[in-house]
Amino acid sequence: MDDVTAILDPLNDAQREAVTAPAVPMLVLAGAGSGKTRVLVHRIAWLMQVEGVTPFGIMAVTFTNKAAGEMRGRIEQLIGGPAGSMWVGTFHGLAHRLLRLHCREAGLREGFQILDAEDQHRMIKRLLRAMEMDDGRWPPRQIQWFINARKDEGLRARHVADNDDPVQRQFIRVYHAYEEACERAGVVDFAELLLRAHELLRDNESILRHYQQRFRHVLVDEFQDTNAIQYAWIRLIAGKDGCPFIVGDDDQSIYGWRGAKVENLQRFQNEHPEHRVVRLEQNYRSTGTILRAANALITHNNDRLGKNLWTDGEEGEPVTLYAAYNERDEAQYVVESLRQYLRDGGARSDIAILYRSNAQSRVFEELLMAEAIPYRVYGGLRFFERQEIKDALAYLRLMANRDDDPSFERVVNVPTRGVGQRTVEQVRAQARADGSSLWKAAGELVNSGRISARAGSALTRFIDLINRMAEDSADLDLHEQVDHVIQVSGLYEHYGKEKGEKADARLENLDELVSAAQAYEPDPLEDELPPLASFLSHAALEAGEGQSDAWEECVQLMTLHSAKGLEFPLVFLTGLEDGLFPHQRSIQDPDGIQEERRLCYVGMTRAMRHLYLSYAESRRLHGSETYGVPSRFLAEIPADCLHEVRPRVQVSRPATLTGGGLAQAPVDGITLGSRVHHAAFGEGIVLNREGDGPQARVQVNFEGVGSKWLVLAYAKLESLS
């Protein structure tokens, strides 16, 4: 089989049109499940094997490290060899590579290190203390968001106007101090990677010209998720004469709250009037019914670029819609339905339960645990974010860069070595007075004798420990360095003292860090970087990914935002009530409603064969009970796509709905959907009722002990509704 046949044979007509397009700016509108990754991979293979483009001239940008790794692997498999000098990576990863190659021109020290989100938060908290700003009044998370949002807009502290707003003025003041602290420590945060790389290209004409001439072919995935600085970065690299190949879907733009600008797709078209558009509308994931339902929903959004997903696969069963009494009933229905799926031979890894708010997971978790069904909350801590791993990495980072203040603070007294909070405050004060790093301030305090003998001795032991570990491990292989630091620092012994499975898990993770270092292969294009520095950068970029991998043997629980890019044979999309989904914050905002609708569309198109939608008439969330109405999105789905499942009796207020219509509520006030309290069983929800008067029986689902039938005369239930 020749190269052209191998590249084109697996593609449909629209995919072939995109892959073989001439060298002009391209916009590929790729619907959910339409094979966009295949198009990107085959486009790159086409450029190399048919158009004769060297790998040296190709840059491909993705949004996750996992996607970048998969893309490189598929390219190499298709072309039958290594991709060589091609740049394939995330925005942050490629910006990091650029800054390593040109750190001097970028105004960075050669051994700069990367702050992850937690380290950035700790640094801001420390700055607030130093500036005598109460973190109750000035929440560090809010200031962290402010700084990152300004960087995403391309703005330094000196560029931000306070607009005579005293709060804004204080935020800008902290931003200034934060910039100075990062400069002293030789560290950059994730937003800084992109901003600094953009400034490097913008302000250095020779460097910009080099990369514009080199990367004649820039391919970008998930373009609808780019923010202002990412768009500006790509625009610079591509230049006026470049041929950017943009893949995106305006219907799946769901990250506006973190700076993504769906309008970048329209902006790209306006700035490249000679561009071509190819629509990928054939879906290879979902049944025809699921696609009809999703298409009907998304047509209610305005200003779409427009496409209509279709499949030549089976029509499939209707989308199931369940109206629950309350959140407990909703969860019971979901668990019963997935149990039936498992009994019919389905796998746990086929199943996803999606929700708008993290708080919704609790009731599903309780019932899954009660039924002994393994589950995993997707999007938890990644390996490099775990406490014991971050402690080990902090020691390694401090060895590589003594001025790394966040790492110094993290491990100066872990394991405990007598460096108390008062001593740390003295070190901070000395650092402020000298305008120096904490490491240098600690050395100055010890040498000057302006600290108690006991505290000075403790600091000296810490300083000597770091210096000795660096010296003793300098000639070791990377994994031996890591193992040496874990052992000599005392971390292994420290975490071994914890009890039971938790200790075992932490020690296993530390062992795994050594294995990760042994298996680590530095980027061949960054081989000038020392192995330890390269590994530490890799760890920081991985930690920044923000979601853990799914465990395949479990039912997956996740927010709708976490579900993007994934697919499952069976999907439960829960909590479809106005105020919850769409979220209350968005209901009065037309743009907000449109993004919420796109989020619903993303959730629906995760389903391959079976899709269940559910809402609850009453829901206890965030400590209060509310009576909701079905989400407006449900009314936008054609009735012939839905199979409605109703509970035996509908909850209503203040009367109960029976087969003959509305009946007056019982005089005892215990109606369906009522929240009640029992002296022994605690709080619960009334799910069913038989009869009237003292001998009436009610079925109550208690939060702690599950469902029970009780006779009112003896149960002495207290109505809480």
C-alpha cells in the first residue's frame, strides 16, 4: 500500500477534503465524535509524505499532555518512523520549550522552575502576610484568579488600571509584589509561561522571524478553547504568510469562565479572508436518536457557525427522561438502572454519571458504596499533585534552585526538625528586609547570630542537609538522585509512621516517583537541560493538567466540564433543573445561558448508545431544600426522542397527585416528598404512602440507613418540610 492510500483510505469525504487541502489558512469545524484527531494526524502525515514538508517545519498544539502524546504516537505509527524535530505539545509545554531555548532573551535565569497552582497560592498567602493584608478580607484564591486572568489578557501589573477602585488598587499592588517575588525566586507560573513566551516573540524580531520561517505549518486543536494570550501567541508564530490549520467546534466551547473566547473562531475567519472551511458532521460515536436530540438542543443558540451531526449507524433507543421526587430518588434510579446494565453484561467502565456541580456527587457516592459498586470521582488529584510527591519534588527543586521560596517553605520543617512558625516568620522578615530569597535570609540569620541558638541550629541542619544531598547525588542517575533525596530527607521514614493503608499508599507513591524518574525520557529537543531540571519541569506541567486519569474498572463520576473529550456507552446526565443546570448565575445572562446549553450538548454527546436524563422536583443541596422546575433545556429536545419514566406518584406541593388528580394533603402533614425526622433513623424523605389516619404507612428514605416502611401511629415522625 503506498503512502497516499494509507493516509486517505480510512477517511470520509469531508475528512479527505481537510487532510488534502492546499496551503491556505484552514478552519475545520469538527463536531463531537467526528474524528478530528484523525484529521490532524493524517494532515500531518500528508504534509510530510505527500507535500514533502520536513518535520522541522511543523508545530501541532493540543490542550492536554495526554492528547499530545497520543497524537505523536499516532503520527509515528502512520508514517512508520519517528516524528523527529516536530513540535507537538500543549500551549504551556511549547511555551516552556521556547523559554528554555531563549531564557536569556526572555529575561529568565537559566534554571527557572515552574510554580503549579498550589505553590502559586502559597506564595500569594505569604505575600499577603508580609504586606499585612488580612486574607479574610483579601482572599488569596481571588487574588490568584485576578493575577492569572490579567496574564491571560496579556497584561502586566503596570498595565492594569485601577479605575479609582480601591479594591482593584490593592489587587494590583499584590500583583506587583508577586511579580517581584517570582523574579527573586527564579520561578514562573502557568499563565506566565504563555505571557513570557508571547513577549519573547513580540519583542525579539530575529527570534520571531526564525520561528515564522521554520513553522510554516501550525496546527491547533480545540481552537474554541483558546484565550486571548494563546490566540495572540499563535497569531505571532503563524505570521502574515503562514497557513494555520485550525480545528474547533463553537458548539463545544464551555470554558468561558476561565478565559476561553469562542469568538476566536470568528476572529480567525475575519483576519484570514482567504481561509477555507471544512465541516466534519459525520459522527462515529452516538446513535441517531442521541444526535437528533443534541442537534435540536443546540439550534437554540444564536450566532453559531452551523453544522448538523449525523450518523450512518443505528437509530438506537430513545433518550430516557426520569422525573424524581428528590435527589435521593434520582440517585436510586440511576444506581438501579446501571445495576441492570451490569446484570445484562455491561462493564463498569462503560458508565458515567455527569452533574453540573461537584456537590451533587455525594448522594451517588453513598448509594454506590452501599451497593458495593466500585466508582471513581474523575478529576481528583493527579499523581504529581499528591502531598508526599510534592514534598519530595520540593526537596529536589530546592537542590536545583536554592532561591525557590515556595519549596523552601514547604519542606523547611517537613519532616519536623525544630523550625517552628516563629522561626519561619523571622526568616520571612529578613528576606523582606534584604530583598532576598528565604534561603539567603536563613543563611544571613544563622551567620549573624540574630536568632536563638536552638532555631539557628535547626536552620543550619536544614541548610546542610540540602547542600549535602545536592553534593552526594550530583553524579547519580536521575532515579538514583530521586531515591537518595526521598531517603536522606527523612520523607520515607516520616510517611511510614502514618497508620494503615494511608501510609502504605504514600510509600507506594514515593516508590512510584523513583520509577517515574527511571522511566522518564527527556524531550529530545531539550537535551541541553540537566535531567533533574527537565524532570521537575515535566512534573510541574503534568500537575497543571488538572484532572486525573479514569480508573477503568470503575463507574465514573464527574462534572460536565471534566467530561469533555471523553465517551461512554452509558451516560446519566443528572440534575436538569433550572437554577442548577442551567446554573443560577447564568439564567439572566444570554451569553451565560448559551454556554450552559453548550455544556448540556457536550454532556449529551458523550453518550454512545444509552443516554439517561433526570431531574428532581425537590433537592437538598448546599444545606437547603429547594423545589425546582425542569430545566428549560428539556423542553428543547423533541418529544419523539424521549421516553419519559415517571415515579409511581408525582410529588407536588402542598397536595399529592393521585390517579384521580389532586388530593388534599393529609392532616398530619406527611406528604410525598416531605422531609421528616425520626428519633432513631435521623432525617429522610417520604417516597410513598398507603392509607390515611394513624394506621397509614409511609416509606421513608433515610440518609443514614436507607429506605424503611413505618406506621405513622408508632413512628412519631416530625415533619421538617
